[in-house]
Amino acid sequence: MTVAAPAATGSRVRRWVILSYGLGVDSTAVLLRWILDPSSRDFDLRDLVVLIAQTGNEWPQTARLVEQFVFPLLRRYGIRTVQVARAGQSDTAGIVVLDDTRQPYVCHLAGAYTLGEKMIAVGTVPQVGGPRDCSIRFKGWVLDRWVLDNVGGLPYEHAIGFELGELSRMRTDLKASKMPGRLPFYPLIDWGWHREHAQAYIREHLDVEWIKSACTFCPFALTSEGGRERTIPRYIADPDQAMLPLLMEHLAVALNPRQGLAGGEQLVGMLAAEPGARPLLRQFARHLADQEWALYEVKRAFRKKDGEAMKMSNAVRSLVRVGVGGRAEMLDELAARARALNKPVERDGAHRRIWAHRKNMYFPCVEEMLTVAPALAPDKIGPGFDDAWEKGLRGPRQLQLVA
């Protein structure tokens, strides 16, 4: 739906003011103060658009908090609330508007095409290094697309809830945005607030401890001691929310043993160290048993980009299912192929694989294996794979495994 620009009221032209509402502590504090303290803003609440990008995998408790405490205020003051999501893996699919109303009741956490679906389809987990592709593609791009469709290049003020400890993120945002007409501002930084101030403000006015917004499989929530202390008990208290992260990780590690949800460290190992997680892990074992399984042929060609360090390998992958069936059937097939190829079956925790080539430290190079995993990732050959594979096979000191 394309909406006309805000209309003039008397001699004053109403403004586009858009808040990227991430459902977490910081943006909730911004929204709450704007509503309760008119001196904290210089615009009319009728001009405000609360814009929410739904990734599809947020913790359910977040929705309960938003529906109980935030949406009633938005309804009372008639604040326009828009919830949007990606429509598909390709940008050409566009976005889905889940809700556009001044009387919001439901926080549509399910989204449309979800980040979890994308991770499963490519057989990997979100990465902690490099740009946050999940935030860029499932939040930033979605919000920008709605703005382009509805604001149409007119000037708009864009509020983001970075707090005082996130000055580097603010600077990155200022440099990165190419949106026409965008005038970014950062209320918490302007107010001199850290996250502790935001949390205290919410606690004072809503009498509730707001939780950190994150996907249930967010790797950043598992790579610090404090994050693990918050997240692991949430899995134990609500085991259903652990099934997707564990399944995603199991698939990713089967296809690439260097993976792991916590920056290479595996969530399943963290949970195994928690006595209270045993019922959860038994539930996951049953969940795995219910999956259809596949025998995958996995090939990677590692290409060193000119001028980059050796560790920047620039891999391209070929993923092909060579058999589909039950888990036991696929493991038997793997064992039969190991005998025929006179190769050992590597046992790595719950995973089994046969190596034909292993990656080495010299580029270009390749790796090749057969492995058994849930049949969730479709066949896919990356662009330029054939050429990279041939070059990798001819690369310096390429090592082929022997029995």
C-alpha cells in the first residue's frame, strides 16, 4: 500500500518520522519516552511511523511483552505501526506488509520468509565475523524497501535506537546509508543514555524487566559469557525454541565440520555440559529421528582473492544429494561407499563422513567428502564452481587422502 505524504496541518507541514523498532530494550525505551514525555521530541505522534521488520525467529516472550505493554500505548495514541518481512530469499520477491494500522494488537513474529528458512536452505548458521548479513537482509533491506515504496524519496527522519556505547555502529550507519531523503538521528545517544538508562526507564514506567531482542539462534547471544548465561536457561525453560537452532547447527556441522552456532563452538556441546538440559537433548534426538535424511556429496573450492591474506579463502561450494531415506539407511549407504572406496569413515560426535580431499593451507585448494545429514538443504552448485574446482585440483601441494 502506497500512502500519501503527511498532510499539512494549518501552517505546519507534517513530517515523516520513522522509528526502526527492533522490539528490544533500546528502541522500546525511545518509543516509551516519546509517548510519556512530549518534551523528548519535536514532532507530533500522528507523524510517527513505528516500523518493525519481522525476521520470523524472535523469542516468543518478546511478542508477549510488546503485546502487553507497547501495543496498548500505540493504540491509545493512535500511532501508526507497520510490520513487514521478506517475501522470499531473492530480493526480487520484495516484502510482505504483515500489518499497517493505528490499532495494533498482534506482534507478527512468524514473519513471512524467515531467516531460519534461509539458513536451513543453504546448510549453514549465522556467522559472527564480517558484516551482519542477517540484519542487513532481513531487517535493514526490508525497512528500506518499505520506505522506498511509501515515502518515495521525500525527506524523512529516521530514528535508530543505538545507545551511547554504540557510537561505532552510529558512525557506520551514517556512512553506509544511501537512502534518498534519509535524515538519521539517534535519540538515546542524543540523550546521553547507555543501555542501563534505557532498561531503568522501562522498569520505572512499565514495572517490567525487558529482554534483549534476538533470534532464537543468534550467534552473538552465545559468544559471550553473559549472553550464554541469559540464553542457555531460556532454551532449558522452553525446549521447543531450541529445536531449530540445534537442527540448523547439526545440518551445518555435517556439511562443514568447521561450523558451530557460537562462532565455531557448538550449541549442542554447551547444552551437553548443562545437567538441566538433558530432557531438551532427548527431545532433540527424537526431533532428529523424525527427519528425512540424505547422503550428501560436498565439494568446496577455495580461491584466494588477489591481495588478501591466505585465510581469506573465498570458498565456492557444490552440494548434491546422492541418496535420500531414513537415517540408518543413509549411514549404511555411507559405510558401503567407504568399503568400495577403501576409505575410513570419520566419526565426529554425532556425525559420520568420508573424506576424498581435505583443505590445506595452500591456495587454491579443494575439499571433498560424503556425509549424512537431514535432507533439508537442496542441491546447489555455486557460481563459478567448476572453474574454481579445476584450479583447486591443480593447486600447490593439493593433498588427496589415501586409505
